[in-house]
Amino acid sequence: MGEIVAEELMTWDKLQGIGNGGGEEKILVLVRLRPLSEKETLQNEVADWECINATTILYRNSIQERSGLPTAYSFDRVFRGDNTTRDVYDEGIRDIALSVVGGINSTIFAYGQTSSGKTYTMNGITEYTAVDVYDYIKKHEEREFVLKFSAVEIYNEVVRDLLATDGTSLRLLDDPEKGTIIEKLTEETLRDWSHLRELLSICEAQRRIGETLLNETSSRSHQILRLSIESSAREFIGKGNSTTLNFVDLAGSERASQALSVGQRLKEGCHINRSLLTLGTVIRKLSKGRQGHVNYRDSKLTRILQPSLGGNARTAIICTLSPARSHVEQSRNTLLFASCAKEVSTNAQVNVVMSDKALVKHLQKEVARLESELRTPAVSSSTCDHGPLLRKKDAQIQQLEKENRELKMQRDLANSRIADLLHAIENYKT
């Protein structure tokens, strides 16, 4: 029975084209260098960073502020200021983002200093991914899909539901099967792409933003948008996969001396930097091969995203940079984070599930087959198959018995002749 179920599951995997997906791989790390902003241009800022090819970014300041620091950094892909968000998606993100429709969890991060273009980039990536997901669904009518959407922000280490209006703090719970879950989180079943756009607009309106010296609309919280996809092939109703795609727009790191933050903005900045420091520590430890304790639980962000940081997911990180000389230290810190991240391995697996109802159905079919065989043990076809073989064996046995009798007769005759010869020899001696 187990072989029958396994065989059908393999057939189902082939129908979906996901049989060879997943496995261990490094986190995909991309760097996006934005142009100088209008404010930076007015302040006569100098651009010290340059993308010299598709994978390398170079620090071009001839006066090195600190010796011994690298000037060139290489990643899976780097994007210049004239590259569009569409370029970032098509040439870097698309493959990992669309793993979700093949049954593999995936996560897209945006990381970088404040005002470096993270939210701008993630908004575009989210939209392009959603369009491609719905296009995939439209082209694969042989499968049934259910899409669900949820969204949270982590503001001053408080988790808040972006689809709820009450602003209630949500608790994190540990589930033995699912890992860390967010209690009472709203999850909307999507009707179509327009419905998703409405929900994204709600999230944008609900998220905490504020004005700082560096950014008029600075994100003051980490935002996690989650798209869950449940799918099954119509030929095998009950067997399918349930996967999640996370879009993580991290709040930007900032230096209080640059942002001139005071009061509430200073408090927000401290919480942001503390959680980003924990994320950086987790990434550094994972880049060394998971040796020793990894402190996921030191922040809400790393606790929620633990599966995406070296777990069962394909992960991409987009690190955004300002080229301005005044931000060189923040830019170096971002590139150091990126360099560690590209050494982290994840082990994504295709999430195949079978419902209890489908499993019972398989068991019932197998029991019915066995009962049918027991009710008709002497089927004529079986008799026809074994009859000639049995007759052949009987003939062989009879032939062997005949040969055995003849050999016994020859043996007895030989013994008789030997006895006669021995008797004749004794008579001759006497």
C-alpha cells in the first residue's frame, strides 16, 4: 500500500513539475546602488561607490578614511543607479519569488540604511511577483489554488496586525509543528489581484512612518507581508502543497547624530538598530556553519523569520545603498552584512502534504482490492498461469524417479557381479 501511495505522489509531482525543486543553497544576495538624491545633490555630496560590472561594487574615494578595509565587494548581482526595479526583479528575484508556486517557501528581504530605497524597491518587487503568481495560476488550470494574505509590522518590538484597525499587540507562540506563529493574526483569502492591491494599500496606510532629517517618509517599523498558497492537482484531490512567500521590508538603520533624532524618533531608532543588530548577529553565526547557539529569540524579527534564515526556504536579500560620501560608514556596514549573508545556506524542500481525507480514501481503495482478491482466489487466469508449470514440474519429477530406479538396478547388478568375482577368487586359492 505504501508503494502505491508513493507512486501516485511521484506522478503528482511530475504533473506539477516540482520533483527536482529545493535542496541546500546559499542565500541570494543582491546590492542596489541608488543615484544621489536631490537633497544630496543640493548638499554637493560626492558619489564614492560605483558598480564596475554585474557582480562587483567598488569604493572609489582616493583618500582612504581607514586602512585595511576592502575597496571592492562581490555579490550574486549588483545594480547601478540607472537600473530599474523591474531589472532587479527580472535579473535577480523572480526565480526565488516564484518558487512558492512550485511548493517551496521563499523570502525576499530588503536591508539597508535609512533613505537608501528599501521600501521603494520592495513595493515594486511585491507587485511584480503578485502579477506573475496570478499569471501562473491562470496558465495552470489543471491545479486548484487558494491564496491567503496576512501582514504585520514590528514597531518598538511590538507585533501589530496591519489588516486590523484596533492596533492590538499580538503574541508570538511556539507551535511544535509550525514553529513560531502569530496569535490571532488576520488572514484574508484573496479573491483576485485587485483584492490583493486593496489589502496592500491598507497595509501602506497602517504602517508607522515618520519624518527624519534624512527621510521625510522614513519607515519606523519592520514590515512582513506574507502570501500563502495552497494548491493541489485536480487529478489528486486532497494531495497538495502549502507554501509561504514573505516580503520583508526592514526599517533602515540610522545614526542618531546624522538623523538628529530626539524623543519618539530616537526611541524608534534605538529599537530599529537593536533588532537589526540581532539580525546581523544571527547572520554572522549562520555564515560560520551554525556552530553554537543562534540567538533567534533575542528579537521578534528573527524569531518570526527563523525558517527563512537558514531553514526551509529559498531566500534573497536586496541590500540598498546610498553612494554619498557622508553615508560611507553605513554603506560599509550594509556591505559587511551582505558579505556574511551570502555565506548562509538554506535547505528548502518541496512542501508535499496529504489530507486525512485523501489518506483514508487510499486506504479504502487498498482494502477493497485485497478483499476482491480474497473473494476470488481460484480465478481461471491464475489457474491457466500455474497449470502448465505444475504439469511440467510433475513430468520432471517422474523422469527423475525413473532415472533413480534405473540407477538402483545398475548398482544392484554391479554389486552382484563383484560378489561373484570375490567368490571365484576364494575358490581358486583353495
